[in-house]
Amino acid sequence: MSDNLADVKNILDKYNQNHLFSFYDELPSDKKAALLGQIKSTNFELILNLYRESKQNDNINLNEISPIPHIEKQSLSKNEIDYYTSIGEDIIKSNSLAIVTLAGGQGTRLGYKGPKGTYELKFVFFKKSLFEIICDNIKKTNQKYNIVLPWYIMTSQENDFATKEYFRDHNFFGYPSDNIFFFKQESLPLIDIDGKLILEEPYRIKYASCGNGNVFKVLKESGNLQKMKDDGIKWISFGGIDNILLKTADPLFIGLTVHNNYKIASKTIFKEQPLEKTAVFCKRNNHPTILDYSDITLELSEKKDENGFYMYREANMLSHLMAIDAVEKSTTFDLRFHRAFKKNAFVNKEGVKQVPDGPNSFKFENFIFDAFYNFDDMLLFRVNPDEEFAPIKSFTGIHNPDTAMDKYESYYGLPKHDL
């Protein structure tokens, strides 16, 4: 233990993080061992480099930006819809599609303690969690085509155990359990404005998941990507847990992508207000990417092409389709990290858990769309938000449970719940 302790002290000295040892002498032996192990396994070099690099000016040069053409669903004729749908149905019926649900988040912003996917919505005649709603959607596809789609669920270090327990307690919602595969995304420590890692408890550094873009790396490292290949999977549908109108296996979307020889595709919705806080798709240096709302000027947002169509209004709705070789290619890249300034409780100098009044720490995460930059082109498919976009982000704000449920009820013709 003495050698271990000396090693840890050297690490803390090297990275100027000695405050993490402030309460070590007061801890019981098991907590001491836990803290020593966590410090030794923490990649201080990475997190401190991310912190330093994130302070550099990363403003986008708008001269590097160009639009990505999109296809609008409502512009397609019935014959076109039928044709593309038949292509997609062939993919689905041949057991060549896998579903990946990104479910690493907690329900904190909903005022709910537990995995976000376990948050339950109370409709007039039934109550269902976000997981069950997604599951129902996949089961409808299975029943229609007499198949069982493999369902992969990315959890996080924080919610993995609780998520698996929830599925077991609910008998996997009637889904064949041997066709559901859980895998955990990685996490990174949080760091404050002074470049110090923060403590969640006197014996534990506070970590947060490092974004849905981590899905490529952990799919590979967990062995699930190889399993998909062994099982003959050719296409992977990625979606978030919180959109209750998400079409997990859309044959039209799949067929359109396959017919046009794209390896990656995303559904979009039209950005109604020019300066709303929504990121949009574009090309940067002729590679697909996302333009963050902070980089979008009014002039750019209102820019139209020669046919009078807006050039930069295709908003990301976290519904992506990728060929499996494109996913495999994406495992070979180090995706860029984005910095977010968040409010997080921490252990103060007196050893007391403190909730700050405002944002106090940075988290670093990468996103699926960061991988798209490594490709030459992609398909954008604009859909109707009333039919496919009802996300639940927080208890208040525009993407709240009541608003999402209202859209869900309207789409499926269900009785309206009390608002």
C-alpha cells in the first residue's frame, strides 16, 4: 500500500491535483483504496489537455462553410415512396439492420432520479417508460416482417446497472432478451474553471459520460461491432432514447440511402426560427459537419439558394443511419471534443457537498456527427416534426413531457391527457 500511496502522490504532484487527497486521512480503509484506484486509473493528461485546448478560440471561418442538399419527404411522389420503401424493406427482412439506442443519460433535468430511459409517461389509458415506447416501435417492425431485430443499448457507467435491472424487472417488455445487448459508454472527469478535478464524494472524483460519439469506440471494444458483422448486419440505425416519435427502422429512409449510394444519412427537421439555439448540418471544407448555433449569424441562417430554399436550416434530430463499414471506419478516428459549462454539485474545502448557484465545471464530450467529417458526403432527409420528433429534454422548456405526449397522442389518435 505504501508504494501505491507514493505513486498516487506523485501523480497528484505532477498534475497539480493535490486537493483530491484533502480528506484521505479521514477515510475508512475501503474508501481509501477506492480513491487510490480511481486516481491511478484517471487519465489526467487527457482531461487537462482538453481543458487547455478548449480555451483556445475555435470560431468557424464561414468562408469554409457550404450547404448540404437535402431531400424533403413531402416532396416525394407516391411511386417514389413505394419504390424506396421496397428497397428498405428488403434490407429489414434480410436481417441486415441493427438498432442502437443511445441511453446513457440520467433523468436529472426531468426532476427524476434514475436512468432517463426508465422515466414513465402517464397517458390516459396506460403508463409507459421511454424504453418501453422505443421497444414497442421495434416490436411493430418485427411483427410486420416476421423477424427479430437485434437491439443494442448504450448505457453509461452511471446508469448501466439500474438500466439492466429495470429491463429484468419488466421482463424486457416482452422482447426476446437474447436479442438485446447492453454496452457502456466511457466517462471523463469534470474539471472546474481553475483546472481542478472536482470531487463527488470525499473519496470519489466526479465523472460524466463523454458523449454519444463514444458509441463507435465502445461498440468495437465491447465486441458488439464484430458480433454485428458476424451476424450479417449491413446497416445500423442510431437514435436517442428521448424522442418518443422516433422511427427506429424506417424502410423509406433506408431505401433512399441505399438507392443513392450513401454510407451515412441523417434525418432533419426544418429550423423555423433563424436564430433559435439549434445546430444545423453543413459542409466545412467540403466535409459534412454540424454548425453550432453560436456560429450561426442571421445573414447565414436567412441565406437562400437560386431556387429560394434556405441553405442552412437542416437541424439535427439525432436519427442517423450508417453502413456498418462506415461505423467500422469511424472507430479508427479520434473524434473532437466539445466543452460544455455545467452546474454540478461538488465537495468543498470543508468536505461538505455543495450545490453551486450556477455553472461551475466543464464536461467534455464528442458526438456521432463528429464522425461524419471523415466522409465526403451524406444524405439529409427532412421529415415532419409532428410525425417524427417529440423529444423529452427537461421538465420545463419547449421539449417537455407534456408537449411530447401531446404530439404522440395526436399522431397515434389517442385520447388527450390532462395538461
